[in-house]
Amino acid sequence: MGNKLRNFLVTFVAAFGLVVLMFSFNTDNVKAADYDSSDMVTSGAINNQDKDYSYSSDVGLTYTYDSSHLSPNKLQSGDTLTINLPDELVFKQNGTFDITNNDGVVIGTAVESPDKELKITFNDAVNDLDHVSGTINLDSNVRVDKNTSVGSHEVDFPTVNGNQTSTLNVRPSSSSDITKKGVLGTDANGNAIVTWTILVNRNELNLNTLTVNDIMSDPNLDVDWDSLVVREATWKNKDTGVYSKGSVVNNYTTSQNSDGSFSLNFDSPVGAQMYAISFESKLKDQSQASDGTVFKNKASMNATFTGNGGSGGELNGSASANVSGNSNSGNGSGNLLGSVILTKKDANNETTLLPGAKYSLYKKDSGSDTLVVSDLTTDANGQISYDKLSAGDYYFVETTPPDGYQSNTNQVPFTITGQTTEAVDVTAMDEPVESKEGSILLEKVDSATGWRLPGAVFTVKNTDTNEIHTVTTDQLGFGYLYNLPYGNYELVETKAPDGYIANNHKVTFTIGDGDTTPAIISISNEKIDGNDGGEEDDDDTFNAFMIKYDADEKEKIGVPGAEYTLYTEDGKPLSVYTTNEYGVIQADNLKPGTYYFLETKAPEGYELNPDKLYFTITDKDVSFHEEDDLVTSDPKKTTGGGSGGGTEEPGSEKPDPEEPNTEEPGTDVDGNEDNGGGIIVDPENPGSNNNSSDGGIITNPINPGNSNNGLSTGNKNSSTLPQTGEKSGIIASLLGLIVLFGTLYFKRRNA
């Protein structure tokens, strides 16, 4: 071989080795590290370990974290921290919120999943920090797992220093002989209804006679007695309050009374059977389904039984239930744009209207609130008017007080229902500068759902002067108290909202020069067992949800007007559904098994999808999405069409009284759909828990927009701990070094 050719080959091989070596050390491609509690969590505990928790109670948790335990390694953007709840606890539903460190910097996003996992994905802010530390408060989305037994449990929280232990006391569900619940929904024609369910002989006593009376005195409802259905009921787990409905029965007679009540008399002897009695009532004013109106109902029972030695006994019991329109939960469900009028007054003289006060208007959103508009100023009549507001929760915050008045930083909340264009009126008050007085704002909420509750009464005692004040929460669950002289105060609930257990926890606060308007005071209540409907109901049926997207749209846009037939696995048609204005279908009352949707009529402008969309229900609700291609090449196809499947309208027929266990929607122990995996959190009441991935998980089909995106789907890989792992280039590096040094050796030998 010639020297020139040899030198060329040596030079080429050496250059090749250098290139391989250079690329093998490229560190730009970095794999995120996945950490768990033993790497970063410094403490974990149940906040109130003296409380007895029911299966639908909120269990407050507090975690602290510190990344300095990863030293000398630091966090990078994209790294994750996964915290698994103790075995005895579970998240009620999906949830997403920001994670802030001790300096108030947002350093990541946390996702709560029904598989008991809290996954935090860190953002770019951590790149500039040597380490991060902070506190995570989980106050309203954790409950007792229904598989946890009644009694006291030692609950373990893994940390960097080993397990920390908290006490969890679990109490059984109600032992009442009769309970009642109400569920707000719609009938086959879309009319708002309340479905009531009475559970009688819950303790399965051996009864001779049994009479059940229902007193429907609510003037807002019309009862449909033809909808009455009585079924046998059997406990699946009496401790958790979960039962199944069985066969429809007719071993009773009914009679209607002049006062609007009805009586149901069971044939004697009754025996030890428990029964579930259900019927519907229609709302006279359909707008009340979303304006916070509370609908009430009461039932009673009278029974006789035979005791030992032939002696007889009598059993009496009663139960009340209420259900409210969903606007007081903070979720409008309509699409009409609303408006608001704020009136500013002097707290000491409400006839004095205050011009010149400046406000900012915010809309409550998941994660963080959105500024709608700033620098709104009260006019000569002390008013601000603002319109074109979509459905949702809002609040005003004063940024500049009127001349001569103290600044009142309390929120002024209100709700736009989306059902009416009528303006919402709210009032705000300021104390004069020289008054030496302040004010407070209370919020009363359901501990399980977060819905705000009217009718709670509080006493406020000035511990310095013993002066007593009272305040009652309004229809939206808020209560204001003005003209509080400077001093130290103690607040306690003296009357709970109807159907709720009083919260006797005392709250202390101070009014003074440094703080004339303390932050909003939020107090939660648990429902009385037997009134919440959740602990007392699980009929082993579930729901399926589907949302239809336009495949060509960059943003996920729901497609209305698509007709689908639901079939069993063997091809039996069950019902026909049409996607609503948001592209959503909800199929209720499905027993475990395999089903499929088949499109029988495409929306206008879209092709018919001939594919069968199979899904399987096991022990939870399911959801998925389906995408259509917009027709562009063949305009003749724009009307869709198609044939096959069932033709009956959904819900057009009354349930077959001989068909067991198909009437009531299945719920878990807290009255919510048993969400898990790709689940719709609350399709009828979209709230603050909106989070999803692009993998077909739909958390808010009523508003399927950008707010639904963001569920992290990264996989945990503890084998890379504790170092942020790089993609391995060792083999390529060795190859480059071998080629390089081999070439140099060869050249030196032949020099």
C-alpha cells in the first residue's frame, strides 16, 4: 500500500474516531430523574388524629419535602417526585395544583390520581436553585379507602428518615333503620329531576309489619308516583355502607294522602329483608337546577316485630334528605352570558353609597385564578356594572378604597350560572378610617364535595369584652360580619346547615390596625350518615363516557350531533345516544361486562365511522374519546347517515319491572362516580379538578379545552436514583477511544 494511501486512511480513521468521541460526550440529551418519598419527603402525617373518620370524610394530610437530601445532586426541570398515599387512604378523584417552595416560588405541578399516587413534575424554576423545600397540604381530596376495616389503624408515611406513623380512626356507617338520599339529574327529555331513594330495614330485623311514609312537602317539586320502584337490597359491606340492589318486588300496596304524602304497606310477615324504594320528582322551575336551591324530602317508617317468648315490639324511625342545585358548588352549567352589579356602601351607614373605590375582577379556575379586568371604579351611585361573563365562580377584590375609608381586602364572591342574563347583585362595605373596626368573611363548605352551604349559623365572641355577634351563611354559602371593634375573637358554629353535623371547632382571629379584614375563614361540615347518599348506595352499576373530537383540529374540540348506538358484546342494541353540544355521550346504569358504541349517524360535515368502539366495565366508570375526520374531498358525504343498530330514543321506555338492578346510577361510598384510570371527574358539574392527558383521559367533557391538558404520564424508575440520569454513551465513548488510540499506535509503528 502506498504511503499516500496509508496516510489518507490513517487520517480518515482518526477523524472518524474523534467525531464518534465528540458525539458520545454530548450531554444535551438528559433523562429526567424520578424520586420517591424516601428521597425527598421529610415528614408526612394525618392532620387530625383524634377524629373518627367515616368512609366519605375528608382526611387532611400534610407533607414536607427537601431536595437537599439528594446532595450533591440538584433537581432539574422535568424531574419528578412520586408520593404514594398510605394503603388505608385514597384520592377521591383526579386533581391538579401548583407546588410552591418555602419562598412562594411555583416550582412544579402536582397531579392526584385515583391509584393513590401524587406525582410532582418540577419546572424550569428549579434549575436556578441549589435545593428546594416546602410543604404540601392535602385538605379536601383524600378519604378513607373503602377496603379499610372499621377501627383504629397505624398509618405509615415513608420519609427520608424511615416511616412516620399517624393514627387513623375509622367509624362504621350509620346504624339507623331508615335512611334517605336525593340525587339531582335529568329525565329522558332533559328535564331536571330529583331521584329519591329510601333504604328501609337497614339492620335486617325480622319484621312482622312495615309501613313507609314519604312526606313530599317541597313546593318546588312535582312527584311522579308512576316512577316508584321497590327492590330488594343486600349489604355488600355494612361497615362502609355499600349495598346492592336486587330484584324488583311488588309485595306491597300504596296509597296517596291529601297532604301530598304517600304510604307504602308491605305484606306481612316482612321478614329480615332490606328494601330500596326509589321515585322521581320534577323541578317546577327548571332554572333552580343550577341556582343553589335546596330541595328537601322526609320519610318515616313504622314496623312491628316479635321478640323472645312471643312478646312484641314496635320500631319507628325517620330520615330527611336534601339536594341542591349545583351553582353553589361553583360550577355554572349553561352558556348564557351573565352580568354583575356591585354596590359599595358605608359599613356604619348602609344608606351612604361610596364612589371612587377601585376593584379587580377575578374568575376562579383550577390551579390559579384568572384576572378578568382591573381598575373598575364605583360611580357616583357607588356601583360597578360588568357584563358578558361566562358561567363560573367570580370575585371582586378592592385595590383602592374610597377617600376616608379603610381598605377591605376580603373577596366579594358571586356565581354566574349560565342559565340567565339577569344581573347578579352583590354588596361591599368599607369601614371609615377613624372607626377602629373591621370585618370578616366566612365560607361554609361540604367536606366531601367542596360545595358551599347556606344556612349555617355562627356566633362570634369578643374575648376581650364578651360581646356576642351572630352571622348566617347566605344562599351561596358565604357570611359577612361588619363593625367588629378591634380585639380578639372566637368563632364557633351554633347551627349546622340542614342535613349536616355541626363543626364545633373554634376559630380565633384578631381585628386590629395591622389587619382589619382577616383572610376568608372556610369551615367544612360532614353530612349526617344516611343523608349523603354516598355511604349508603352502591348498586354495582357504572357509567361510560365518550367525547367525540374533530381529528383535524389542533385543539380538542367536541363535535355535537353524532348518533351512536350502544350494544352488548354479543350485538344486542341497548340504547341510542347523540353527542351533546360539547361532543359528550354519557351511558348510565351499565353492569360489568363488555360493550361497544357504533356510530349510526355522523354529524353534518363528517364521515361515518364504521368501527366498533369496544370498552369493558369492571369495577369503575370508563371514558374514552373518538376522533372523526372532516370530509373535504367528497361533499356528498357531508350528511353522514348510516344504518344499523337500535332505533329507539334513549330513555324513551320505562324500565322493565321484571329486570333487576338496572335503575339507579352506581356510586361509590362518597356519592361520586368511582373514578379511576382515564376517568371523567364530574361531567355534569365541572369543577376545580380538571386535568387530563392526551391519552383519552377526559376530566371535564363539558369544557374540553386547554384547561384539561397537563396530566403527567412519566414512568417512575427508581433504579436511576438519586442522580439525574444521562442517556448512556459509554459504549460509543469506548469505541471512539479505541479507534483513536489504535490509529495513533498504528501510525507511530509505521513511522
